[in-house]
Amino acid sequence: MKAVVLTATGSQNVKLVRRPKPRPAAGEVLVRLTAAALNYRDLVVVNGGYGSMQRTSDLVMLSDGAGKVAAIGDGVRRFKRGDRVASTFFDDWVAGEPTQEKLNSALGALVDGVLAEYRVFPERALVATPDNLSDAEAATLPCAALTAWSALITQGGLRPGETVLVLGTGGVSLFALQFAKLAGACVIATSSSDRKLKKVRKLGADHVINYKTTPDWGKQVVAITGGRGVDHVVEVGGAGTLKQSLRAVRAGGRVYLIGVLSGAKHDLMLPFILTRNVRVQGITVGSREQFEAMLRAIAHARLRPVIDRIYPMARFADAFDHLAAGRHFGKVVIAI
């Protein structure tokens, strides 16, 4: 079978190779993968940015995939041959609170990922694909969608009428926008592109801000909310945006730390957080139980993920470059 493997640190060492087709053992499911989606995390992995939390050789890339069950091992009860399925981000986080052991089972880091024609999964590490989604759409869900869901719904308990700030137009931010609108919230979205801001308007954003022309956008968010600030901030930028996000959130509000697109080191504004009772919450995707709850909501609402572009497997390098350039709107997918 074909697989895209990181053989050593650096983008020049991501290669399309051939590997033996695996076979499922007892309790395992063999999936014929048909689509895989990229996340910013995958660019970090390529460059060895997770240190001891990843392998830097002989690693099958990407965490998010979907396809069909090709075979099952003895004792498998949850799936049968021909079922459409998607991967979970963590092989071993089924339910409950995260532990280090559960987090160590993240695909495409310490554990082989899904950018391959076939992969064997533990039965517990798969979910059924909703009927309203294609495999390409289902492949966008394991990381970006569940991260947004975990922030706003699981951790945040988002309620109708609350306000949500989303930064940029990548996968997590657009899923957060869609989930917030499903919950009846008011959404403020930022981007450096007026063209992209028109698109987020069509997706349901109530207010938009061009952060390039309005660099002090935290102040603008407060003005939009009548001087109160937003209830929730989905913070994907990191060091370069956190100061403005903290200015934008209301007293007693929540900031969900998800990404480090603009840097990983920040001089935290401790007095600003303490005196305004702001909750800063780190989000690391979520469990299979949370994933299945999200899938029920997606199926009920007939929600469709936003896909920017689909590349064939042979052009995996172009897909990585497109994501790295930051010109995408939504998810970048590879057809396998």
C-alpha cells in the first residue's frame, strides 16, 4: 500500500512510500482510507516542534482520516465490513478526563497517522460517519471540529444569546462559528482579508473585523458588544493575538487556548486576568464520547464542513505548502 511518511525532520523528508498492507488482529478494524485532512499541527510535526511528544522518523503523517471498513478482527462488535468510519484523534481516549497515557495515543505524532491507503485501528478508536457527509467532509472532523466543540460546548457550556469571538478562517475557527450559530450565539470574526470576511458573513458571522486595518481589534470587539466584551474567545493565534483576545473578553469570560499560529511564547497579562476573573482554558481536542455527541449535532443540523481544496495523494507536498501559506478558507484535504 502507499503511505506518506516522515523519515526525518524537515519537509524535504516527507515521502510517499510503499508499505505492506496490514491485517487486523482481535479487537481491531482494518480501514480503507479514502480521505485525510491537514491541521496546522501537522506542519509543526514535520519540523520536529513537539520534541519528545513525537517521532521524527518512520511516522505516517496526519491525524484525521475517513474511509470504509475493509475487514474486522475477532471480537469486533461495533463495526462490520463496508461501514463508513472516521478516525478519532486519540486511539486511547474514549471517555472521561485526559491522562498522559491517553494523550500519548495521538495519531500522526507518537503513533502512526492516516495518510495511507490502509490503517488498522483499535475498535474503540473509530466513529461512524454521518450519512449527510462525504468521506472528505468526515475527514475534517477529528481534530479541528472536535477542538471547537470541546471549547465552546463541552468546556464552555455555550448558551443562546452569548457572544463568541473567532480568530481567522482556518478549520477550528470556522467550526467554532458554525457551532456557535447552531447554539444561538452572536459571533464576531476576524481576518486580514476582506474577501474572507465576506465569506464568514455568508456562514453566519454577525460582525467582522479586518485585524490588518484595525490592529487594536480587541477594543473594537468591546465597542461592538456595548462596552461589555465577549463571553468566549476561541484563541488560535497564540503569542501574537493573546493580548488583544484578553482585551476583548468580558469580566468573568473565557479564553480557550487552542493554537500558536503567531507564536508560542507570551508574557502573560496576569493582573488583567486576575482582576477581571477571566478563565484561560487550554483545549486538546477531546474524547471519542465527545466526538460522538458532536456527530449527533452535526447530523441533526445537517451541518457541512467548509473545505478549501482537495489534493490527490500524489500532490501531498502541494497540500502542505498550501496550508503553510495561510491562504486557505476552511480545511485542506487529501484524497487517498
